[in-house]
Amino acid sequence: MFYRKEIDFRGTKFHYVEAGSRDQPVILLLHGFPDCWLSWRYQIPILSTYFRVIAIDLKGFGDSEKPMWHRSYRIELILEELRQFISVLGVSYCSIIGHDLGALIGWFFVHQSPELVDRFVAVSCSHPNVYWKTFTSQSLFNYNWVCFVQLPYLPETDALNDDLKIISDAHKHLQQKDAKDEYLEAYKYSFSRKEDWVGPINYYRTLPFVRICEKSEQTRVTTLLVQGDKDYSISLEGVVKSTEYCEKFALKMIEGAAHFPHQENPDMFNREILKFLKIGSSTGMFERSQSKSIMDRMFGAVSSTVNFGNSMFDTVHKRTKNGVVSSIPAIGLSLAQETSLVRN
């Protein structure tokens, strides 16, 4: 059994689903793009047996608040709201499982606030300092899409074309013979209006130009990187290079899965997640000092990634101090107040 709840702080409403005993450790589930809390439908029943599970609709998605302003989706504000959310839950720390966009946010969070995270699982998402280099070099379509969504208004309108083809393309696994069509229809309903796309697209207007300071230490949060063995949108090279930012980590490939391993092979995914969360460092964990030789043996010399961006990205980087966030400082009250005033 799960409960749908809402919480409001500083003028922003967040919708989430909760399951499990309040006496158990908390796991926070962060969905990807384009998605909502429903993404974790195969994990909530299993995880709630051992944990207090919180599956949130990220701001701009699902039944959470959908601010229209670009500034409402700055990474500093997103991370501060996440800190506040954990505090409101009444716990001093939690574990985070993030998929796609949710994992990207999770990476920033474990660097900024490691004391609030026990364990971190990044699903189908490499480290922010690696992600955009590999994503845009994977295909010309990816590169053009990141450029396209920088335009105002047009991307939100375009997303509604062809019976929400962007949803059908993103969730191809739901169109297989053994998949349930009602889930695809649920996603289409959730993204059926232009305003349903403003928030999701605004994340991609800000995040491609933000990096974690290269000189910062690796995150000390024990991390599991999970990827489907048929996921061609996220390169294996990017996943391997992401381990350079972790003191202690494990890698897991989910067989027969593409970009949604938690939905495409939920049995295997759930087993690995429970093993990591309940046993963790006793199985398959690598220390940072070991990782270079291990990776060299496993994959050989990893080729250098293609340099990211053209003159347009360079211009934006200059406006954001080369796109680097040094230690990702917590947002102050003034920015949160400003956001609330603008929205009102």
C-alpha cells in the first residue's frame, strides 16, 4: 500500500508517493525525463518491505508545481529544495536512487551534501562532467536537440506534435507485446498540455552548462552505477569515466535492458539494488585507489571523449563562469524569495 501526499514550502508544491514503515531507513526515488513517480512502479512494492520509500515528482513534472520561469530550475535552487524536502521528512539522511535526469541531479547532490546521503544509485546516467560530452557526441540528433531546447517557447509546442511522439519514442519499451498500454497512455496524459513541458525542458536549458569543479574531491558517498546492456544513449565510456569521481563504487549492467532497466528487467534490477543497499560494500565494491588498474584491465585504454560544444555553448559558458560550479554552494533565502515573488 502506498499513499499520495503533497508538501508545500516557500510557495512550491511537491507531490510524492510514500510507502513502507516510517521507522525504516528512507530511500528517495528521483525519476528521469520525460517521466514521473510512476517510473518506480516495479520498485516501490519491493523496496517498501525494507525501507520507507519516497517517490517524488520533480518540480515541473506530474502533480508537482510547474513554475514557468527559467530561473526556477537553476541547479542551486533545485538542490536547496531537495535538502529542505529531506529535512521535512524528519530524517537526517537517506539513500537516493535516480534515473536519467533524476540521477543527474543526484550526482550534484552527493557532491554538495554527502552528509545527507547514505548510498547513491545512478541509473542510466553518467557523472555531469562526463554526461554532456558523451551524450552530444553519441549522435548528431542528441547534439541538435540540446541546441534546439535552448530556444524559447518552440520546444514546448513541438513536444505536442504527432500525438506526443516524443513520449512514444522515449518509452518504446512500453510498446512491446508484453507491455501494458495503459502506462504509455498515462504518460501521454501527464504531458498532454504545453505547460507540462515547460519545467522538464527548462532543466535542459540550464544543466548542460553546469559542471562540478574538477578540483573537488571525489564524492565519499558509496555509489552504484547501473546501465542496461542495450542502452546506446549512454556510452559505456562515460559510465567508466564517472567512477573517477567516486571514492567507492560498483558497476552493474542489467541484461536485456536499454535506457529503463528498472522497468525493462525489474527483477534483476531490484535484486541488485537490494544487494547494494542491504549488503553494499561486501560485494563487488571497488576502492578509488583500485579503480584505475581495474578499469584498464576491463576496458583497455579508454579513448578520449570528443570535445563538447560549439561557439554557442562557449558563449553560454562564459556567461556562467565557464560553466563550473565550485562545490555547488547552497542557495540562499533571497533567491528562494525572489522565485516565489516572481511566480506570484
